[in-house]
Amino acid sequence: MTLALKKLGLYYFLIFIFLTNLFANENENKNIDIAKTILEHVSDSHEWHVVGNHEKGIIFSLPIILWNNGWEFFLSSQFSHGKVVKGKYGNYKMFQEKIYKTNSVGILYIDARGFPKNDRPLDFSVTKNVVSIGISFLILCYIFRRMRYSYKNHQTKWNFGIFLEFLILFIRNEIVIPNVGEKKYKTYFPFLLTVFFFILVNNLIGLLPGFPNVTGNISVTLVLAVITFIIINIKANKNYWKHIFWMPNVPIGIKFLLAPIEFIGIFIRPLTLCIRLFANITAGHIIILSFICLIFIFKNFFIASFSIIFGFFISLLEIMVAFLQAFIFTNLSSLLIGMAVKEYEHKTY
């Protein structure tokens, strides 16, 4: 009971930090833009906005690295308040978290859709998602290094290590071996295990107020899906390709009908991994932020209580979703890999 109360207190403390952040923004702009506020919290940026505003708050400026006929290095704080940054090889201005080439005045030529037509330099900047991925990498390194050295007589003495061992064995015995096969699972098990814990840790980190929503960024989930796609098509055996282009025991007319569909499916299946993870994680964050923003729309004690209570339960649900989405991505990835590498025996009767 005491532990549960401590967790509840920690949650409300984190919510207080988040509400303070929104309240500061609301004071800065009397009419708070709810859609803009939500999009800012679920999207990537070149600065880490923890709490408050640029005048009074905690904001970490991140490095800007550009290539424009030469390397440009400076901090994102130089773009504050719409300023133009004068580099060695040109002038730059930020618009909606994208950096464009401009003149000394900072003119951007906007098209009919509202996007600048100015050229863009190659952007290799460190964003808050990159920093968060680095933090998750360090967390995973620490956890599994400690787990490694916690074993004595083939048993871990670390309580959290026991939980991790259960997860690892579950992934191996219930996901990878049934989908990939006992003969070949060892080749793909390290990748699938890495994917599971990478997604899980970033899902959980993203639930903390002030931390970025890494797995809610479609670029990140797309990279994970592309890696799975590459493994599938590089390691696929002849039986896999035969089932794609010339299915056995199927009439010839149906083969010509199904072959284009199966070929398109090669690209669609990994793409669904990307969209499913991105959509589910982003949707959860938007729901929580929407409940919090109701406080500033109605400015009513009853609505505030309603929003915090329901936000709390949605947060608990998001913890379950964090594990569930990591499990689903790993399970479907192992299933697709298994379809490509398994040797199937065809019996004729």
C-alpha cells in the first residue's frame, strides 16, 4: 500500500511539472493554442523544453550541424525569437523545426500550401529524439551489464534481473522459436531481443512529462521496419520467393493474379509494423495531453479533477500499451522473418 501511494505521489509530482509547463505557456499567450501545444509535445525539436518558457524555464539548446558547401556548427538557441543565424557559408532561419537557407534579412518565400520554397542545407543536427535515444542506449547498457555481473552459480541475485530473465526467456520460447524455428532462431534472436527492449524502454521514457515521444516519431519506427525488411529479403530462401511469385499447388491463372499482390505485400507488411507502432503510441500521448489541456480550456476545479483522474488512468493504460506494442512489433517481426527463412516440407497426397 505504501509503495502504491509513493508511485501515486510520484505521478502527481510529474503531472505538476507538466502542468506548470503548460501554465507558463498559457501565461505567455493568453489564448492558449491547444492543437499547437499538443503537436509541440509529440513532435521532435532542436531544443529540449523541460519546463517554463525561454525567459523563465529549463530549456536545453541542442547542437545544430549543417552541411552547406562546408560544415556549420552552432546551438539551436541562436534561432530563438525567429532570428537569422549568419554562418560561414550562408544565412539560416528555422521554420516549424526545419532549417532553410535565406538572406541576411531572413526572407522565406512561402508557397500556396504555407511551406517555404527556400533551399535547405543537409541537416545532421542533434534533436531531442536523438538525445533520448542516447539515454535509452545508456540505460540498456547499464541494465544488461549489471545483469551480466549479477549471476552467481548460473543464477542472478538481482531482483530486477530475475524479471528481465523472465522477459528474455518468454521472448525466446514463446515468440522467436515458434515463429523462426528451433534450428535458426539463434541467428535472429539478438536482433529481436534488441528491438523489444529498445521499443519498451523508449515507450516508458516517453510517458515521463518533459521527455520526447521517440516511438511516436514515424521516422524512428520506419527505420526499425526497414531493418526488419532488409533482414527478411536478404535472408529469405528460395521457398519464400517461390511462394511469392509461383505458389505451389495453385492453378496457373490464380498464380498470375496473386503474384502481384504478394509482391506488393513484401513492402506492405513491414510498413504496417511502422504505422502500427507510431499510431498507437502517438494516440495515447494525444489523449493524455487532451485531458490535461481541458483544465486550461474550462478553468474549472471539477474539470481539473476529472482531467487529472482520467489522465492518471490513461497513463496506467499507456504503461500496459508500452509493453504490448513492444511485444506486437517483436512478434510480427519474428513472424515475417520466420516466413522468409523457414524450410517448409510439402507433402503430396
